[in-house]
Amino acid sequence: MTARPTAALFRSSMAGHGPTEFSGGVPLHLRPFVRIGAALAALLLIALAATFCVAAPVHAQGSNATHIQGALLAENGKVAPGGGDTLALSFKPDAGWHGYWSNPGDAGFGIDLKWTLPKGVTLGEAQFPVPQTLTIAGLMNHVYEGPHALLFDLMLDKSVAPGTRLPIGLDAQWLACTDEICVPETGHFETTLVAGPGGKAATASFDRFRSALPTPLDRPATFEVANGMLRLAIPFPAAAAAPAPHFFASADGMVDYAAPQRFSRVGDRLVMETRAAGASPQDVSGLLALGDGTGLSISAAPGAVPTGGVPLAGSADPAAADAPTLLLSFGAALLGGLLLNILPCVFPILGLKAISLSRAAIGEAEARRDALAYGAGAILACLALGGLLLALRARGEAVGWAFQLQEPAVVVALFLLTVGIVANLLGMFTVPGLAVGDRLTRSGGMSGSFWTGALAAFVATPCTGPFMAAALGAALLLPVPAALLLFAGLGIGLALPFLAIGFVPTLRRWLPKPGAWMETFRKWMALPMALTALALGWLLWRLGGPNLIIAGVVAAVAMLVILLLLGRGQRGGAGAVPLLAAGALAVLLLPPALVAAAPERSFAAHNGRSNSLPFDEARLAQLQAEGRPIFLYFTADWCVTCKANEAAAIEREGVARAFERGNVAVMSGDFTRRDPAIARFLAAHGRAGVPFYLFYPKGGGEPKELPQLLSQDMLIDLAAR
């Protein structure tokens, strides 16, 4: 059984309480910049979901229902005024369960502590023992798999009178996980100290607790960040042993947790190199685990880091890319882009290019230039979208592929653009290089082909098809150059049919001969483009309600008037530049103005089957715990493939009856507007967009990932098992 990255989802959203289980997908590691500041929301939701543990006078044991039992212990129990004591929050996980370090890594959630202290008592910061690494499906977790304790130095003010009782309370929240399930847990702990001469310390247990803490490094370390790599020079005697070192960064967003760490010895320094997660920090702090249960607390300042040295055995090069994996991912992106050409969301754009390819006979060189221009447009558009996606995720935004269609301003711009294309196809006006019958020139023809390819990529890529989903999931995890290579492969695949036609004369000879039919064909192509405009209008209503769609229609009518005047000017020979400039200005300025004027629509009602449950990770876990089969699907109003699957399979009466007979719970996630919880769930399963379908079998177990195109028979068969 393959372990799945369940804890990553609790770290990112903490959407409820109770056990949550996730499975399926392909191995991956999430780059640190996909995690945004959902910790505050997570704390709130855990607090609402949690149940308090039963308190005891001297120390409180967690509830019997918890999988990590806690206890609050005092080393001495009596504190002299002006003196101090040590408290320990001791944890004992059940077999197979683990808790988390202060920085949990790619997954999980750090502990939250709220103390209730009497007057005169102060506590120091929590001291965490040396953690362990735990990799689940490519996610690097910083965990404790056995008994461990957090220590706190307690100080008592001199003004406290001897004999004063000092009740101390603690409300703690933490996450308990196995490889397949996570449970948010809480505990209420109490202990009472007495101001007075110190008694006999519980040295045996507390000495054991202290021995697990890292040793503070007595000399400063240095670090530098260059070419996306963090290099750290740690003072460390050449004769000292470091059997399996690992650096745990104390702050989030400092390093790529799952990236390999390469260690080498340069004299009395241990040099660590790994992938950085973002911009160069002002300082670096963390913990160096040596691999034998001990560790060093490190604080580093910017400075020189020596090069060379002797690599430690088994140390990997973090900058090296896995060439076979990259090659396979590039092939998947290429095939995914190629298959986009047959998906329904691309058909209107294909009609535009078919007109271009069926124009009057052109020369060999001109055909190649035309094909290269189309390919350049498709590739650069995919690179631009991919680069923007990576930049947003680097800033901490939880976005997925097709994020552009989640923004009302972009949808308004596309709506106006498609309306303009319909007007062009109906002959209301002409644009050099796009209109049928224009002479194919180097300026007009190549420009038209370039923008047609860019438009095809921009509108087509929201539909993630076969091969493409895994490739895009991998792209979000790779270094930026490798990720951009995969996005370029997607554009190459999308442009491949037209590149083949441009460079293979035999394929061009198969095209229909030019004739009067081309004018009729052009007008018929206005129909699918008009249907696309209607679909975008519906999406406007879904995104912004009636105000936005009314504003969009008014803007489209105004634009059509401008284009009609432009067409009359073209036919009469008048200069059309001022009108064309006005139309372009309207397209650029209207979208943000319309979006600003329209109130954002509430998406409280989920998009999916009328009897389906809205996506909720906690509810999903509860259904799994009940042993019910579950059909989980993610959709969006802008995803044509999603809507085709819903109409052809998911929403069919036969499927509904089969699901009812099989007691199948149906859960749907609406990704029309940006939803961080859905984005992270998709990313944790190696996906960057929709559609995405999972079927959880009866009685629990690994879910089955379904193909991008569904059928009634497939769903009925799954429900009957």
C-alpha cells in the first residue's frame, strides 16, 4: 500500500475535525511556496472541532480517544521565589502515529499552546527535541514517531510569598497522523506548583528529556544564496561523526524541504547545500540533526561559504534533475498538448486555424513561416501562463492550472474577444492575417497565426486531459527551468498538428482546394465561436451574478457598434486606425471597470449534482470511516470537459439510481473561483487543474483515480462493486 500525503492537507486547510484520509495520485513533493498562511484558519477550525481533555490536579492526561497522549510534568514542584523550575509537556504516540516539530515541513501542523499562568510566573519558549524526517509520497515531514517532550523554563518573581500555590493551566492543540490518516487533537493540562524551597527533582525523566534537545552551537555559521541554492557552512570538528546529517529550517519558506541535501567537509566546517525556497533571507536558523539522535541548534548570518571539500557518503546533488523523470514528464506534456486538439474546449479555435490553412495556395517558405508563427504563439502563451502560475505559487498563492479563468476580469476580456471574433467571421470587419481571402504576407499572415496560436493555448489549456494532468502536477514541483520546459512541451504538443501541416507538403495537399465554399465555411465557424461566447457569458453570471453579465453584454454591444463602423470604413476605403484603436482601448479598459462595478457573487452553493455534498475534507473522512463508497469529483464552470462528463455520465438518471442502490456518497468540489482547499487537495494528488475524479471503494482503502473522460457504464460498474 502506498502512503499518501494526508497531513499536507491538514496543514493547508484544516477544514474540519475527525480523522481524514487521503490516497491515490502519483508520487510528488510539494515545493514550500505552495503553502500559504492558512495556519490561522486552521487553528480556528481545530478549536471549533476539538473536545477538551480531562484535567488532573498535578498533571493532566489526554483523553482516551487521543492517539498521542500528553502529560504536563514539573521537574521539582516547588519553586523558590526568584528561582526557577522546568516544565515538560510529555507526549507518547500510539504505535504507527506521529506528531510534529515546530516547523512541520511540507505537511502537518505545528503544536499550538495557550498558557494560563498566575501572577509572578513567566515561561520561556518551548524547547523541542531533535525531530526525524518522514517522507510520504514525496512530502517531507518533520516528525516525532516515539515518546518525546517539550521543555519550558519557568521563573518565579521574588515578590511571590513562600507557600503561595501556583496553579498552571495549558490548552494545547496538535495533529496526530499515520501514513494514511490525520486527526486534530487537543488537551487541557493542569499542574500546581508551590512557592518555597526546591524539593527533589525528577532527574531521571528530565535528564532523558534534556538529552534529546539539540546542543546550541557555540560559534556562528554562515550562509549564502545563489542560483536558487542555499549553502550553509557550519562549524563542526573534522573528527566528529555525522552519520546521516539533515538540516531542519526553523522558519517556513526558507528551503525546499523535500529537495536533496548535499553535505561535504571542508576542514572544520560542514557545508550543506540544498534548494532554496525563495529570496535570500536576512538570517538562517534551524537544527542540524546528525543522524544518531543528537543535533545542533544553528544560527547563521550572511557570509562566505567555502567550496569543494569531501562529500559525505550518500549525499546527493540537490541541483541535479532526474533526467529520465524529466524526459517522461516532457513526453507526457507533449502528448497532453497534442490531445488538447481533440477536446471540446479547443474546437472553436481549431475552426479559426482551419480557415487560415485552407486559404489560397501559398509557397513552401510561407507555409513554414505561418506554422512557426502559430507554434510560437501557442508555446509562448503556455510559457507565460506557466511562468505566471509559478510566480503566484512562489508568493504563496494557492492556485492551480487554468487559474486565469477564475478571474472575472480575464473572463470579461475573453467574452469581448470571442464576440469580436464572431463579428469578424460574419464579415462585419476584417483583420489582416485573420480574414479569409487576405493576401498572406509576412507581416499580416504571421501576426495572425501567432495570435491564433496564443488564443488557442489561452482558451484550450484549462481542459486538462490525459497525460497532461500528471505532467502539470510534476511541473509545479520541479525547479523553474525544468518546469518551464514542461510548459513549453505542452505548447509544442498543442501546435504540433499545424507544425506538421506547415512542414509536410503532402499533408497540405490533403486539405480542400480553395473556393467559394471558404466564405460559407467561415460563416459557419461563427456558430461554435458564438456558442463559446454564450458559455463565457454564462460563466460571467456564475462569477459575478446578473450585474456582471448585464455589464458585459452592454460592453459587447458597444464594441460591436465600433466594429461595425470599422467595417464600413474598411469597405469604403476610409482610414480605420482611430476606430480600431478605440475598440482595442475598450477591450483593455472595460474588463477591470466592469469587474470593479459588479459585486462579487457568493459561492456558498456548490456547483455539482443537486444531491451531492460540497467538498469538505472532514466530511470526506467521516464517510470513509463509515465504510461508504464515495465518488469525489472536481469541476468548474469554465471547464468544457467537466460539463461534458456531467451531462454524459455524472448527471444521468441511470448513474443516480446505481449510486442510490450502492449507497454511494457523491461529493463535488467547485473550482470555478479560486479555492485554496481544492487547489491544495489537487496538488497533493499530483494535479494542477480540473477535471479530477476519485472513487473510494466500499469499506475503505485506496481510491481509484478515474480517467478524464467518463461514461455511464464506468460509473454504474463502480457503484455495483
